[in-house]
Amino acid sequence: MMRVMANDYASSNVRVNMVVPGLIDTPMNAPLATDEALRDLWTQPVPLKRMGTSDEIASAILWLASDEASYTTGAILVVDGGMSAV
């Protein structure tokens, strides 16, 4: 759907992209962040061996919304600590 929208709206100079977050340290995941054994279990398969932060997701979104990404549309930006590379 995102790629169809990117194609449909490109002629209007509207960019459509998608950010795919991995395991992020948020209030919903607080039990993972505060319980060391549980956190280690969940982050063990993550190549960077940690949870991401909401600031890291925000930075990816800010880049996509910036003029630096003005030639980027129809992109999927995965911010998952390397999980999709495994």
C-alpha cells in the first residue's frame, strides 16, 4: 500500500515512506527494560544486543521528513538493531 501511494502521489511532490521499528524501549516494553534477565533474553538475538530508543526512531522519521531525503519516496527504513539482517 505504501509503495502504491508513493507512486500515486509522486507527481504531486508528496513523498510516502515507511519506518519499521524493532524492539524499542517504550513504556509498553518497560518489563523488558527493567528485568535484566528478560531484557537479555529478548535482546540476545538482536545483533546490536540492546533495545532501541524512541529517539532513534524519531531521528529516522525526522530524516525522512527533511529536505535531505527529498529524493526518497517508496522507501522502507528498518530501524531494528540489525534483526532484519539475521
